[in-house]
Amino acid sequence: MKKGIFLLLAVLMALTPVLAGCGNGGGSSNEIKIGVNYELTGDVATYGTDSVKGIEMAINEINDAGGVIGKKIRLVTFDDKSTVEEAASVAARLMEQERVIACLGPATSGNFKATIPGAQANKVPIISASATANDVTLDTNGNVFDYVFRICFTDSFQGVTMANFAANKLGAHRAAIYKDTSSDYAMGLAESFSQTFEMLGGTITAEVGYVAKDTDFRAVLTGLKSTDFDVLFVPGYYQEAGLIINQAREMGIRVPILGADGFDSPILQELAGDNALSDVFFSNHYSSLDEDPMVTDFIERFAAANNGESPSAFHALGYDLGRFIVDAIQRADGDDPEAVRNALASTQNFVGVTGSFSVGPDHNPIKSVVVIEMQNGQQVSAEKVAVSQ
């Protein structure tokens, strides 16, 4: 008996490396596991929940059509609770325990960056649909991270776009900036806006700051009101931006207020109120006003599947992200993470709801940005701006 047990243990020990080395495809042979690491609760949960709903829509459609390379996709989803610590922990779990072939998300730049060391160490590609910080795909020496990708434009691109819009479309000569000094996202936007606006001949008359979770902005707005400016640029997220817009309008600041994709949330409207959300403009990845047939078809299908809900930009970005990773698996003709990584890097002319793009050598897409106008709480116009990054 003892001899038999020893022989069995020896066989199991010999098999262990083989079993462990079955690849990050994990699970059964007829499925492909993809990790989903998003902010489903916490400060920016609206970004994560919308993104995941879009991803799930894309994957459900693909699976219903037969899957990819003869296999079905299985999403393995965890909540990173909108914190960098949890984002890193979830990434490690997905790569090392769940053995996924790729990870989608998180939504915000800081949380996404926290997952980069794990991706590089485990050689598992990670992709964000909305991490816009300039340095997301590059290390401190400017070298491209092998396993890091995104399908959104950068903060500098948004800042440049909004500065051009302020100067050329609104005829602004003087701008004030009220930025979130606790956010790399907001600081990057402020820097690129300021540099471009001044290069165009404009003047930054004031540049002041707040920090995340502030709620009363009246004292700073009082100081700003005494200065002379044609537009107010508010780089930051919807939680504070909505309150800033509301309080600015209450105090009689009537100039156009500009922002970026951090404005894109229904909570912005709840916090600011419809009356305050006039002459508000922000850059975004997509607009429901786009009449492109691919966009209108997506809106119709999304609404049909979600009780008439109109998709946000994060729904659309998530949808494109789901399609993007499956497109790479199709071109890789397999679910080996390295082959998928190579396919992601060589993407050309991917057609998505948020725009068509190719992946550049810096693992960033070259795609257009949309500038959305709000009046009385409603989006009334959207202008697509195509600029090479």
C-alpha cells in the first residue's frame, strides 16, 4: 500500500508542472478566459459599470455567433473598488490564479497603471478603453511596455483639442483653469491645454486647484470671478465638476465651461442641474448624436437590450474593447498570450463604435475625438475632430 501511494504521489508531482503550464487560457479546452478588472464600486463606479456592460454586450454577441477560433469567451470579472491597491490585487489574481489570457481594464489611468507591473511580470497583455494619461503605455525612460495597450486617445490630445476649440471655435483670448491637483489625469489635461492655448496667442489669467472629494468651491470661484476670462477649463471627474458648474452658475459666472471625458456621466447632470449645464463643452470618445450607421445601429441594439437606455461613451468604449480583444485572438489564431500580444500590437484599421484606428508603435490608437456641446442639461451637438497624435 505504501509503495502504491508513493508511486501515485510521484506521478502527481511529475504532472504538476505540465498542468501548471497549460497556458493562461485556463479553464476547459473549448473556452477562452479573459479577465475584467473594473471599478464596479467606489468613487468612479459609473465608469466601470458602464464599461463592463459594454464589454459584456460585445462578448455575448460574439458567443451567440459561435465564439472565436471555435471557442466561447468566458469573462472573469472582479471589482477593483476604485482603488489602486485593489486594482493591482485583482490583476494578480486574474493572471496568476485564474490564468486569463488578457485583462481588460481598469477604467482610470491610476488604477490601470497599478496593474502594469503584474502584466509585465506575467507576460499577459492588459488593455484599457479609457486610461488617458499620457504615460500609460511608456516607462519612465520612454520605452514602450510590451504588454500594455489602450484604445483611447491621450490627455494631451484632449487638452490640445479643447484649447483649439476655445480659441478657434469660441473666439476665446483669456482662459481660467480650475483643476483637480490630486489627479494626474487633471494635471496632464491642464498642462496641455495651457501650453496650446498660449501657443495660439491666448492668455491663462488664473490657474487654481481643488482636490478630490471637495464639495464647496465658492471661495475659489469668488476669487476667479474677479478676474477676466472668456472660458473656464475644469479638468477633472464628474463628482467635483458637477458641483463646480452648479456653484459657478449660481454665482453668476456665465462664460462657457470646458472639460474632458471625465465629465461623461449622468451624475454630472444630477449634481450640476439642467439649468447650469448650458454653454458646457467637453471632449469625449463618442456621441449618441453621431449619425454614422455603425453608431446608430449600436445605439439601437444597446437600447433594445437595456430597457431603452441610451449608451454612454463608456458603454461604447467597453463594447469596442470586447470586440478589440476578440479581433486580436482571431488574428493570432490562438489563445496564447504572447501571440495575442503580437496581434494587438499589429492592429490595423480596426473599426469600432468610437472610431476606426490602427495601433501605433507606442501602443496607442490613432483616432478622432468628439467635442460635445450641452445646453439646458442636454447634448445638442457633437463635432468630430481627427488629429494624429
